[in-house]
Amino acid sequence: MTLPTNLSPTQLRALGVIADIGKSQAEDMAKILEAFADTLPAFLKAVNEDDVFCRKVFVLFEAVAKAGDAKKIQRHLLRPDGIDQEVEKLREAWKPKAKVKRKPEPKPEA
């Protein structure tokens, strides 16, 4: 990596160290996400033991998922029946509220 600056060798080494820290943190996060993905099937199987908790888990997953991902989740074999209304209710509750533009108040005449 060549920087078109007048940084000293010490400063360039420091930038390299900082870049390596960021790379290390990104690799660590990728490993954490992979661990979640690997554990998810066993988690869902265990969740299925508790009907109430299972409903909550699937409702939450679908509510936060992108539309395409939510449709895929709906086809999961362990997905409880009849949770569509709960999912929609949660999505609506989390929708950002539309900002209402307020007209500037007229200035009082002096």
C-alpha cells in the first residue's frame, strides 16, 4: 500500500498496525457469526420444545428479516402455524414513523 503523503516510516508502521487490528476484529466477528449460523439448527430444535417461546422466536426472526428472507423463514418445518398476524403487528410497531413537516409559525408583527 503506497500512500501519497509525507508520512514517516514510524507513522506508516502505526497505520499498518491499526489496519491489522481492524482486519483481526473483522475476522473475529466473521467467526462469531459463523458460530451462530452453525448453532441455529440445534437452537431451533430446542426452542420447539416450548411452544410459547418457539412462537416468539419465529415471530421475531420474521419481523426483523428482509422480505425475501422472511418468506424463506415461513417455509421452515418448525415454524408454528398462525403467527402471520403477530409478525405483521411487530413489523408495524417497528416501522419508522413518518416525519410530519411543520409549517414555520408566522412571525409576530412588531
